[in-house]
Amino acid sequence: MSVLSEPVLVLNNNWNPVGTYTVRKAFKKIFAEQARIVDPADCTLYDFESWVKLPVVEGHPVIQTYNSGFRTPEVIVLNSDAKFGRRDKLAYSRRNIMKRDGHICQYCGKQTSVEKLTIDHVQPKSRGGQSSWLNCVVACLPCNFKKADRTPDEAGLKLKNRPYEPKWTPVFKVSTGKFKQSWSQFIGVKAMA
């Protein structure tokens, strides 16, 4: 995949995270003077001309030019007149349930690979339970098998955390392996491995 397709965290003019762009789209906003690049090391702001003069950091993605290269941005901040688009609701999906619960079984507390996890309906579907944020949790295969078509109480299981509908953050938008460590200072979470 091209470095131009890598995600860039987008902050509004109040420095709150509002989403992600690709590097390509981030540069479009920067060239249009609708955004500036944030250096996560010290929160210094850069326009394009000053950014390309910075030294390349080893191990950091680089955009190669004919005779040199420059770092790809990881964070940008929008100018006051730039709009991102509002995010009020987070889509209910298996992927987002997994992220909400941190890939941890909500019955036994074990973290395992996605292939060994399922989505469990706390109130079974056969008893009117809905597929929703408030009724679904991550469960490992053994716990899901033990619970079967019963409530947690009937199966002798206790939920570690009550299911809830999370608020939208860029954590849910970006695939797990693409989350940048530098974003955690702006989002307030540790980078997901």
C-alpha cells in the first residue's frame, strides 16, 4: 500500500479529534490552506513549505521526490473555516464491538485472536434479544458455548463490563494495525497493537 493511503488524524481548530484522512487528502487540505501539519513531538504547526524542510526521521514513512524525500504527516489541524463533517453515531458492527470490548471476552476476561472470539447476545435472540450495542458483547468460543441459549445468570456467568454504545472516535475508524502511537496524546488512548 502506498504511503499516500496511510491514515492521518484530523483535529478541528479546537484540537479535538474529528476523524481521519489519507495522507493524500491531508495534503489537499494543506495545499488549499485549510489545514496545517502538527508535529506530534512538540505540537509545532507547519505549512507544506516548512514541513518539507524538516529532516527525515529514520523509521518514519517518507514521500520520495525526484532528488530527496520528506516525512508523511501523522496529524493535521483544520483551520477555523475548514469543515470535516459531523460524526454523531458509530455504526454497530462486529468490528466495532470487538474494538469497544478490546478483543477481550466479557465473561472470562481473556484476550485472544479475533478468530477465537464471537459476538454474544446477552439476552438470547431466541428470547427477543436484539443485535445492538446494549445487548452484544465479545465472548471467547468456550464461554459462548457454555452460555449457549441462556442468559448469563442461567449459565453461571458474570459480565465483566456492561455493554454500552460508544461515542465515535478515530479509534473506531482506523483498522487496528494502522493506529499511530502519536495519536494517543490527542485521543487519550494507547495505540492499539
